[in-house]
Amino acid sequence: MATKRDYYEILGVSREASDAEIKKSYRRLARSHHPDANPGDHEAEDRFKELTEAYEVLSNPEARRAYDTYGHQVPRGAGAAGYPGGGDPFGGFQDIFEAFFGDRSFGGSFFGASTAQGPSRGSDAEVDVEVSLREAAFGADREVNVQVVRNCGVCDGVGGTESHVCPTCSGAGSVRTVRESILGQMVTTQACSTCGGRGRVIDVVCDNCRGSGKISEVEARRLRVPEGIESGMRLRISGGGHAGDPGAAPGDLYVRINVKEDQELMRDGEDLIHRMRISFVDAALGAEVDVPTLEGPKQVRVDAGTQPGATLTLRGDGMPRLRRRGRGDLKVLVDVMVPTRLTAEQRELLERFESTSGEETYNGGGGSFFDRLRGVFR
Ligand SMILES: [Zn+2]
Ligand SMILES: [Zn+2]
């Protein structure tokens, strides 16, 4: 266990402090260090826990006496009896934490407004949609089937065909309790246990939903896949999720987009990449070749002397940009195919070709082949 600070020091009071002084100091410090007042600040949270622990011990006369005598090393047995939670001096810490602040939210008159727990919102639904690269590029209208929980149409989500207003909560679905605590009045709001938060008590259970008030159904939904969308992106359809309690909003529907891999075009952000294989003869002599694009094949000129690994850039033939104007580029990576099976005649032709060629055949007269190779890797 890490070295624990002195409880009096934590609360900023003297060892002779009265109960009222301890209480006053705790209230003041707890207010400024409460986690809800310092969201995400773990130091404040630790400090708040430390404060509450110190207060728990010093506000209990027996526990305070034991602490004054033994300090933090309270022995099990006699001396520890005064601590709430028996032998463990800090076992009751969580209880006091929750008693004061009720599930970490402030109670009415102590710090401010209470957190209302009315009918709860429906949960979110999720569905996957697979689109082709072309659909991702230009957008598409798709119909998707979504399994969602809806309020039963027969009983309007109540769960019964005959029901009466809940006498406990008068139809509100939640109940407020006001309690006196050492820190003042505490107000908590909880779902009504009589009606389970529905606000109505059921007399005749609905057959359609067997009393749950909800039915699960498959809903067909048309949606627009926006142009330029990428795999893994999610579209949110507000209110398209599962039904909530009667009177509460439904959840949202998230549509996760999965873009199918294309056989010819690989996506690289807003650019597209196509690997093109041409014969070594076409690479040497130059050729007109067909390059697949999103709009269909496009004829492109490959220059004579094109090297393996060369890149041809087709400006503006890439992916449309999501929520921006313009398009990326289509980059064509050139692969040069070398023959793997030659007939006797072809072999002879190549041998004749080879016998007539020298270094200048490959370097085009400007620098040696190795100089140019160095240029590629520089
Ligand atoms: Zn029903
Ligand atoms: Zn009720």
C-alpha cells in the first residue's frame, strides 16, 4: 500500500477539530474535487476519494478514536471495531460515496440538480452494407434490411391491451425520493418499480408482444451511400435504431460501409492504383493500351522505352473526394512481362537482337544503365 496521508491533513483541519468543522471542510473540498466537476481529471478523482475516505473515518467517533490511537495501521479486532465495514477500515468507503452522491450524480439540494431517470432512449442498431468500388466512388441508393425492436403496434408499447395509470408514480414512470443525509437533503430519481418505468400497470397482457411492449421486426430502409465513402465509415440515421420506452426517443441506426475489393483498381485514399502488365516488346516499342477506370476502359499511350515500375498518372481519374470538390488521380504501375517460354524461332530472333545491341541500346545514349539505375533509387 502506498504511503497514506494523514486524514486531518487531507481535510485541512486540526486534530482537535469539531465534528462540525470536519463536516464543513469536507463539503467545501468535496465540491471542488468532485469527479463531475472535473471530468477526465484522474488526480481530482483520486483526491476526491481520499477526501471521502478521510471524512468517513473522522466523522465516525469510534473510527476517529481508533485512527487517533493507531493511525492507518488499525489492527483487526478491538481497535477496528469502530470502523464501518468491520475489520476493514475502508470497506465502507464505496457506500458512503454512493450514499452522498448516488451513483456519482449529485443529489438535489446538496450540489444542484439531480439526474432524472425517466423513460430511457432506445439502443442503437447497426447494419453492414457492402458496396462496390464504383458505388463508393459515385454514391448509390441501397435498400437494407434492418432487424429492429419496435414498440408493439397493438398496445402502443405498453405491453397490455388494458391498463391503468400506475398509482405509485402517477404515470411518470419514475419516482423521486428525498432523503436527509449528513450533507443535507438528497434527491434521487429512479425508475418506478411498480410499473417498471412504463407509467402504466397492465391488466390484460397484450398477445402480440406477450407483455413486453416491444416486437422485433425486419425493416426495409432505403439509404443513400454518399460518393467518395471509404470502407469502415459509418452513416448515422438519427432515430433509425431500436425503440425506447414509451415517450422516449428511439436509438440511432449506424450503417457500416464495407467497400468490396476491386479486381483492377486498388484504392489509396483518393487515388486509385492499377497494375498494368505489358509485354517487353510493347515496353520497348511503345503501344496504345486500355486502362480500366471507374468510368470504363480508357486508351492510354505507353511510350517506347517504358521501364518496369514506371508510373503513368491519369489526373482526375481517381476517387471523388468525400464532401470536397474534385477527384484524385489514377496511377498506372507498369509491369513488364518477360517471356517464360520461347519457341526455337523466337529464341533465334532474340539472339539476333542481342548480338546487334550494346549498352547504348539500353541507356538511350545518355549515361550508363547503372547511372540511371542509381537515379531511380536516389
Ligand atoms: Zn403489445
Ligand atoms: Zn409507476
